[in-house]
Amino acid sequence: MKSALGLLLGFLATASWGSFYIAGRWLFGEEDGGSINPYLANLLRFCLAVVTLSPLLFFSKNRELIKRAFVKDWKKFLLIGLVGIVLESYFVFYALYFTTAARCSLMANCSPIATVILAFIFLREKTSWKGLAGMLIGFAGIILAGTARGGDIYADTSWRSLIGDGMALVSGFCWAFFTVYGAKVSEEYGGPVSMFVSFIFGALLMFPVICFTAKPADFAAITPRIWGGFLYTGIVTLALANACWYAALKYVKPGVLGSFGYLSAAITFTLSAIVLKEKFTPLFITSIVLVLGGMALMMANPAKEKNAVCKKISG
């Protein structure tokens, strides 16, 4: 039952993230998306996430955990906030200004490969040949899906697409670190509390950046349409989805949970075809089968050893 709960939480988080790429492209649409300051956008999203999870303070047990996190483990949460919140969010969010939702999802969801590697290094979590095969099959599927999708204004190999693809790829590596490093933190503090504290650190890290990069015109550029996108991406795809993800780490190994990145890619490609009017082709359908098949192999990876205790990485 605990494993089923972990998989359900992972699926809810993944489904939300799959829609993020579509919402991000909508935010960065031709109408007024190019005027958005990405640093300000992420700060507002972090603040919305903190507000969303603030009811945790109503419970004395959570208040004690939050206090302990700031006093005892602030270095860990500072690192999580920097890599897993600020850098990951900035790269994936800004990448959507340069490239399509499908291409961004393709590159960002390379993270399962990095997750498996980092899980082995830091957690000594072993992966069987079946798991490795599933990882490669799934990766082949998202590559095939990236080439099979319908075209749009950035569906080429211009410098814009290359910049966006590179940013999305970096965000995937940041997320892999976030998943593996956060496993032990989530086990100790729980998913919602871990994310609440991480978002606070993320917002604090962004304030000095805003002082040097934001202009009054950046605030004036936030239209009601943009605010709607911030609310969705800040509350649903950031606060609630990340809390579900960290909660899932209590029940599912990071290497297995990382395979959900392939499902996120499948959801994004499907929504891209429906919302962004990209075409369903036989090649596209084949790629989705590969993605889901690879994920199934990774999740069926037999674990001969229980999850090892995470070694102390810092602090």
C-alpha cells in the first residue's frame, strides 16, 4: 500500500509537470510573453508556493520541524533551494521562451538517466540490466517523440532552439540532483515541510537577483493573463506537485521515481499535440509506446536490497 501511495503521488506530480510546459509556452506567447522578466516570474511563483503551503504552520509538529530545518539543516535546504528550486525553475521556465513545449520536455526529461547515476553514487541504489534497458528505451522514445511532433515557429535547429534545449537539459540535471539529494531530507521532514522550507530559501535567494534585474516596467508587463499563468504554475505545478513528489520519496526509491520523467514527457507531447495543434503521426504514437514501455521496465526493476541510508553529503 505504501508503494502504491508513493506511485500515486509521483503520478499526480508528473501529470502536473506535464501540463507546465504547455502553460509555460502559453505564458511566453507572442502576445506579451516576451516582456516577462524570468527572475521576477520565478520569485512570484516561489512566493505563491510558500503561501499555498503556509497552512502547515497551523500544526505544532510542523512548526517544530520547520524550526529545526532552519536551525539544524539550513545548509542542506540552502543547497536544495539553490539547485533544485532556483536554478531548475529558472532554466526550465526561461527555456520555454526559446523553444517549444515538446523540445523543452524532451531535454528536461533526460533527468531519469542522471537520477539513476546519482542514486547509485550517493544512495548505493543498484539498477538491474532490466532497469538500464528500460531507461535507454524510454530515452529513445522521447528522442523519437521530439522528432515526430508537429512543427511550430521554433521547430528548427536555429540558435533559439539550441539555447532553449540547452537550458532545459541543465534543468533536468538540476532536478536529478534535487530528487536524489532530497530523499533523505524528505524522509526526515516529510514532503510538504521539505518543500515549504525549500521554497522559502528559493525566494530568499531570488530577492537579491531581483534588486539588480527587475525594473518598474517588468511589473507593469504582468497582465491578467500572465497572472493567471503564474497562479497555475506557482500553486499547482510548483507547490502541490513538488510536495507530492517529495512525499513520494518516502515510499518509492529515487531511481524508480525518476522514471516518471518519461511519463511527464508523454503527457507533454500529448498535450502539445492537442493544445498546440501538433499532429499525431504513426511515428509519434510509436514514441509514446516506447516511453511508457521503458518506464514500465524501470519500475519493474527488482530491488534485491532495500534503499540504503543516504550518506551525509554536506554539513
